[in-house]
Amino acid sequence: MMDISWYKGKKVLVTGHTGFKGAWLCQTLFLAGADVVGYALKAAENCALFDLIHLESHMKSIEGDIRDLEHLMKVLTEEKPEIVIHMAAQPLVRESYKEPVYTYETNVMGTVNVLECIRQTDCVKSFLNVTTDKVYHNKEWEWGYRENEELNGYDPYSNSKSCSELVTSCYVNSFFQGLDMAVSTARAGNVIGGGDFAADRILPDCVRAAMKKDDIILRNPYSVRPYQHVLEALNAYLTIVRKQYEDKTLAGSYNVGPDENGCCSTGELATIFCEKWNDLTGAGIKWIAQSDAEAVHEANFLRLDSSRIKSVLGWRPVWNIETAIHKTADWSKAYADNEDMEKITNVQIREYYRMQ
């Protein structure tokens, strides 16, 4: 387990800090003692994790659009971060079918803008672009994709993230050679955890149904994905950033996924959640399969090979899939009971990192 106290006093800029993963990351960095600056659109009005854990009181939060190059340049010039973690994105597959232009503007040109700002300043020593496991040309095969596989996501979201990877590689080759900085990309599988209120994601859908005591509707219960708790992915990101900061030869692309037993079907994931929720509440919720009249193309099978990050950087998953689902259910039950969600979030972060 990495000692995140290394981040104490480090100036870190996080784009997309008002989102689900961004909020968990910034709270973790705050507990580690980092000087955190965020750049993102305003948090969602209803049920934003950013607001629930009072993040704005722990960091400098700057409202801005990643597509606004001039504003972003002003922020980097004034704040002078030594670390940048780029997470701002339009992150939903279904939304990308409805808004493809916005998706490409945000996910591709947003990445261009961040890299251009870094190119024109000299403060950044370590940069990480967070993409997705969906960047790969998915051939529905049984083995995991490696970092040298073809990049060609199918839908607008996945494809825009493939383009973001290519943009990052281009900037490294064209502008960053020989500089005292390191650039990596991280391709993470599906993350779960408390505080994700997004539409069309399996665990948030489960939580919403459970809180209303409704059956959980699954549109594709047999699709297999690599699921992991959000803290697993964030620990990998923080590991990459630190390792390449200390040794820039370690920069590159890294898959971030669970061990093989972390891959499960949507139905299996929902079953574990139902069992845990029913144990916590005494309810009797269950899931049912139901076809979707507005269905769009989604992969049936997708798995990552995370051998590289394990062998090169020594990263290892901590919580298995059952623990990840249980932690999500615990957080969600506390939220339903109107508990102090900053306290609950801090407890889970400290438990994960075995902090005192």
C-alpha cells in the first residue's frame, strides 16, 4: 500500500473535481495534506458528493469549462501546480449518443487544452490523463486487453477517450521530449462506490431502486465488466503520479483493473448488492431483467490485463469485488439515514489506506 503522506504539501490540480471520482480523489488528497486546486463545472444541483462532504471548505474550487482554453491557462499560470490529474469528461455512454459533439469537445479538445496549458508553462512535473478501459477496440474475447492493443472505442464516449489517448501520445512525442516532466494515461475499468448518483450506471441504479424499495431493473444482466471500488482506481492514479514524478522513465500507459475474480456479470453484482442491502435494512429487494426500448450498443464482455502496473509500479488491489459492493451499500445506507457523509467518506478512506 502506497503511503499517501508523500502528497503532503504538494500542489495538485484536479480537473473534474466536482464529479464522483474527482470528489473522492480530492478528499483523499486533503486527508494526505496536499494543497488541492480543482477546475470543473459546477457540481450537480442534487445529491453531488462534492457538496455532501463539504469539499469546497478543504480546497480551492474553481468553476470553469475544460473547453475554455483561455480560462484554464489563467488558472495554471496563477496556481502553478506541480501535479495535474485530468479527470474532467463527459463520462456516460448513453449521453454520448445524445450529445456526440459535446462529448468530443469535452473529452478530446478538453485534453488538448490541458496539455497545451502544460506545454506553455513550466511548473508541472507529473501529469496523468485518466481515460477508460473502453478505449480498446473490443473484440469480445475472453482474455484481458494489454496496453499495446488497438485503440478504437465503439461509441462516441469510448471513441472520444481513444482520441484523448492519442492526443496525449502526440503531445509527449511532439513537445515533451527531454523536459523535466512525466506524462501517463490510466485506463480504469468500471468503478463503484458511495456517492455516485449518475444515471445509467449499475450501482447508482441499484441504490436508487433500493431506497424506494423497488425491484432493480437490469437491461443486460449477463454483460461482464471489471468492477472495482473507486478508491482502488484512485490509489492506482496516485501511485502512477508519484512513481513517474520520482522517475520519469516510468511514464506511459497503464491499465487499472481488478484481479480476475473482480470481473463479474451485472446480474452477479446486483445479487451481491441486494443481499447486502437486505441484510442492512431487512428489506426484500431483488433484481429483474427487462429489455430496454432505447437500448444502444454496449459491450457484452470486457476485461483488462493489469500486469504492467503491478510489475512496473508494484500496485495491487486491496478490496475484492464483494468488499467493494459492501462498502458502497454501507455508504448508501448511511446516506439514506441522513448521516454525516463527510465522516463516513473519511472512515472508508482511512480504512482503505489503514490511516490512523
